[in-house]
Amino acid sequence: MYTFDVNKTIEQACAWITDFFEKNGKGCNAVLGISGGKDSSVAAALCVKALGKDRVIGVLMPNGEQSDIDCAHKLVQHLGIKNYTVNIKQAFDGIVNAIPKELELSTQARVNLPPRLRMSTVYAVSQCCNGRVVNTCNLSEDWVGYSTRYGDSVGDFSPLSHLTVTEVKAIGKQLGLPIELVEKVPSDGLSGKTDEDNLGFTYAVLDKYIRTGVCEDEKTKELIDRKHKMNLFKLQLMPSFDPQITVLAE
């Protein structure tokens, strides 16, 4: 039977983060993009608990005007962490305008460009601040490929990638994060649709299926399985040709 011990998980996650930095950057800082949603909020809070607020740096990255930027500000103020704001609009517009018109930039390319620019920005800030970049993806999103490859899907370490949305929310509440951040409805930031609208099912249904294997609706189960299979490549190293060179003994 599936059970989730939120306090034990928090303790283990913090110990894991501490151990990561001991082995991969003793004295370095945790640097992450802050959207004001549950994932960046919980990841930041876990890093603060594990490392102390002086070693966590948030990067706010609006693309021009961001309607919910106040949520990001609320999070960094709540945690008391150092933060920087880098508006990516000029970079975004520059790339969009530089792409030859005959390519007809697709909607999906336009949607994926900001996350990739944001990750480049986080890495730039991290390299200026003796940092290690925090990946903030959760298991539910990874399971169905709901992330941008080489955008929010990457990082130097990932405290949430084995935790479902339901579990991430439970951790956020237990850590005392503002409830409006933990329960903030995620959206793609462009079409006005929520993540669940785009996926075609709720995270509650997905999380139950991941943890128990149970999904009452067969069509939803088939959709989840199809998305999982189609997007496994995002979680794997890129394929590389191995020529199997034979070295002859002299």
C-alpha cells in the first residue's frame, strides 16, 4: 500500500542536498529560477532548510510584463534569500526577430524558447555566484514529458524529480510556504491554458496512477501511457554512435 511520510521525506531530501554539496561543490550556492509556483518554491525552501538562506539565490526572469511576478517576489521575501531579476524579453525578441521569416516560427518553438533562455540565464548567474543550478521538475511532469528539453528539464541536481505533484504540495505546506504559492495553478504562460488543460487529465489522476498503477478511466490511462512512452527520451542521455573500435595488441 502506498504511503507518504512528509516529515521523513523532508529530512531525507535535506540530507541528500547537503551531501550533494559536500561532494559536488563544498561551500557553493544553490541557484534556481523562481516562478512563484509550487516547484520552485518547494525546491528553494528545501535548499534553505538544508544549506541556510545565505547559500540560496533566486533568479526571477519575466519575459517583459509578467502578471504573476508578485508570487515570485513573495517567495523570495518569505524565504529571505538573495535574488536577482533578469528580464529576458530583449533576448527573446532578438532571437525571434533574427530567425529567417521563411522558417515560420511555430507555436511550439515560441513556447519552448523562453524556458531555454531562462536556463541559460540561471547558468550565467550561477557561474557568477559560485553556484550549482537546481532543477525544479517533479516526477509527475517528468513522467509525461511536461518540460522543455534543455530548458527547465536540466540542472546540476534535482531534489523533486522523484516526488509527485501531490507530494511536492504536501512538502510545501509542511514547510510553511504561503498556501497561495503551493496551490498556484500552473499554466504555460502563453496560451492561457493550465498545465492540466494541456495534458488532458489532472495531476491527481496522474499521481494516483504513478504511485498505485490505478487509473479508472481507460482512455486517460492510454493517454498517460502514450505521453510517457513518447517523452522518455527527455530523461535519457542523447544517443551517441559507438564505432566499437578494436585495439590490436602489439
